[in-house]
Amino acid sequence: MQKNEIRSVKYDAVCRVEAYQFQGVMQSFPNHFHDYYVIGVIERGRRTLTAQNREYELAAGDLLLLNPRDSHACQPADGETLDYRCLNIPVEVMAEAAKEITGTAEPPVFTTTVVYRSELVETLIDLHGRIMRSETGFGKEELFYFLLAQLLTEYANSGEAPEEPVRNDAIEAVSAFLERNYDKPVPLDALGELAGYSKYHLLRSFTKQKGISPYSYLETIRVGKAKDLLQAGVLPAETAARTGFSDQSHLGNVFKRYIGLTPKQYWRIFQQERGNTIPEPMGAEHKEGEPEHEPIG
């Protein structure tokens, strides 16, 4: 084991997958196989992969797609350490998701092993990071379905099932539900049941009709409500609690991503306009230069 290497694993009960992360690893992996699907990405280092009797040269930004029982081996190509993330997806979980996406009950088969410089790497890293941080909220599950849909339609022996769009009244019912319940945890299962469609069918149709995904719609509502409270002088910590965010850090991350200011900065602007003496809000937000956390609720 290398002195500074990190090996982490996290199981996510919502998506029902394992997330692995290796940092600073030099290890060679002998020829072997898994009983689950592997979707991985090289973040740093070069590797030589042998899979199904074919050799591939991997580098940062390359996506790896392995089916259950695909034999493969991997070793360093240039003496650099490896930074790598992957999702391990059980066959039954992949089959259930594939049925919603493609309409086919049979487990899919990836026909491409390596996707060089894949544009889906950013989505995979985003989803992987949310799992590693044990985040809740249906944004993680939404990402999971959208990622699998692209992978299965582009790199597997299947395509998206032709489906009738979700009825407008069902989409509006979901929208109204999110607007009423922005301050509460909202499970994706509940939205699917409300609309009367499968989760992926709802996600795809809602995004097409509204031009924004359901979770982004919910975040937008929450940020709007947070702005109103901050303008009225409500402190950021209380604002977070009243608008469905898990904590002040969560509010800070999402608010800055949408508005370009932290909640504290936004709150101060309206206090200064009123000529109020500005106390330091209780509860520290993240400091400048510190990593921010992704949305949770």
C-alpha cells in the first residue's frame, strides 16, 4: 500500500449501488471478473487495460463500461499513481432501471468497453460525489437515471423505449406538489405515483415539457423562497430550515450556484439598504476557498 493512497467505498441505499474511489494507487489488478456492472472513470494516471482479450490504453477522462463476468486486468502504464472512481451496479438493479428506460426486461449488455474522453464523465463524478457524501434527496436518483439512460442508449444493445409523453395535467400536478412541499423532503417515488407513470418516464417527460428537471425545478423554488426570507431579514440558518435545505451549508452551496452570492452576502445587501446595524449571522457558512458540498435535500 502506497504511503498517501486512499481507498474508499460507500453503499447507497436509494440507488442501490456501491461507489468506489481510489486515490494515489499503484496496484496492478490481475485478470478477474465481477458479478455486477462497473461504470468507472480514470481521473489521473495512465493504465493499460486488458478486457475480453483486447488491450486498451486509458488516461484521465476515459470511461470504463464492464458487464458482469467480463474478464479484465489493469496495470500502470507509466509509473503514475491512479485516481479512479466507479459505480458497481447489481444485475437486478440494472435490469429494473433498464426496463424503465428501454422497455426491455432483460439485463442490458454494454457493447463498448472504453469511451475515450467521454462527455458523461462530469455526470458520473457528480453522482459519485453525492453518493460518497451520503446525500439524500431525489436529485441523486434523478442523476442516476439520466446517466444510465445515456449509457444504455449510446453504448449498449438497447435504446430508449418509445413512450407517450406524460399528460400535461400530470406534469402540472407534480409542479404544484413541488411548489407546495418545497420545505419538506420529496422522494422521487412519490412524484411517480402522483403522476401515474414510472420514475424515468416522469423525469424524461417533465424535463422535455418544462425545460428543467424536476429536482432543478424544486431547487429553483427553494432558492426563490430563500431570497424572500433573506430580503425580509431572516438569518441564513433559519432561512435554510424554512426552505427545505438540510442545513446552512447546503443552502449556501445551492444559493451561490443559482444567484452568484452567498446567502450571507445577499442578506447583508438588504440590511445595508435599510441602514440597519449588521450583526454577524449565527452559524458559519463555508469559508472562501473551502470546498462546498453538493445539494442534499
